[in-house]
Amino acid sequence: MRLIMLDTETTGLSPQQGDRMVEIGAVEVCNRDMRQTRTFHQYINPGRKIPAEVVRIHGIDDARVKDEPRFSAIAQDFLDFIQGGTLVIHNAPFDLGFIMNELEACGMPNIHDMPVIDTLVMAKKQFPRQRNNLDALCDRFEIARGHRELHGALLDSELLGEVYLAMTGGKQFSLGMDTGVKPASEYVQLASAQRERSEQRETAQLMRRPAINIREEDKVRHQTLMQRIAKESNEHVLWREG
């Protein structure tokens, strides 16, 4: 299985409220070996101010990204890199929410059907009622993170790779391990998809409405009107043609 460890840094918490990505990092892991990997890394100009409280978390300020490309300019390169892989993300709804909204906004193919593993869900099953953020998991599995003063998408992706391998049996994959692979669409519901489902529900409700109960006197009036129309048109009426 070709695994793609993925992480993003953003301007805030909600793409629906206008927050955007400022960095995306991904690390390819093949044959459960972290020694020979390919990486994808890109800073992104979000087209909006980065709040100071967010800069304190990941260290990426407006000056750092002012000359970087918008997501639309690197979207195809990103899609090419992850194609054919399974995404491994810690708290998948967050990162996928930003990526899928960005892809939709720039008219690129989306990743609704791409397989995704959420290591936060896995960790909560393995270590219930414990801290399960990436730092806590690194400490639990004795994965060195002393070089990590701030969050960074590529570094966090590398750490996530080490964590995932440790959680699933190291070099030898545990056959009994349930990684909970799901399509991306089960983690994120885009506004367009929600509108489509709403329209489908409305149509289904209309189709399920009971038949109209027509009174006999109304049927007689209708038949009389049809006969009158036929007579006045010398019997040249559509419902009698063909």
C-alpha cells in the first residue's frame, strides 16, 4: 500500500468562514519504510491576513507567504503526488475540509473517493481517555521531536509517518489492525454536495406524496370541457392523434 502522510497549516479553523491553507506537506511511505521517501511541500499565499494568534502556533506570517503561489497554481502538482495513494491524516476532517474546499473553489477534480485513514480515530480506540494529539503520541512511542519548536506541515507529516507505523506494528503490519479506511467524502461534506442531497430529498418527498383524490363531479366537468374543445376544433385535438 502506498501511504501518503499529510498535514496542513492554515489561517484558522474554518474554510467555511474564509480561512485558507498557508502550507501543505505530504510524505510518501512505501513498503512501510521511512528511509526512502518522496515528499511534497509548498507554502501557499492564502490571499488574506494570517492572525497573530495563529502565527504563534505555526510561525508562518504574511511576509513568509506573500510571494508564494495560490493553491490553484499548485493544485495539479498536489493531486499528481497523492494519486493512487491512501491518505493518512491526524484529525482527517480538519485537513480534508480545507483541501476539498480549495479544490472545489478552483474547479479542480476533487478527492471524494480517495481512501483516508484518520490516525486520531485509531489513537482514541487504542488509547481511550488519554491525550492523543501528535505530540502525545510521539512521546508515547518514544519518537524524537526535539527539533519541533513550531508546527510545520512537512515535519508533522514525517512525525505522523513514524507514529502510524508504530501504531500498526512497526515494520511488520499487524493483520488484526483495523485502520478504518474510509473515502474522503465520509469525513467532509462540501456545501455543493449538501445542496444536492437536499434537492434529492425534496424531490423524493414530492414523489412520495399521495395521489390527489379527484371528486366525481370534477371528473364530469373535465370530460365535458374536453368534449367541447374537441367539437369546436373539428376533432383535431392532440389527445386523439397518433
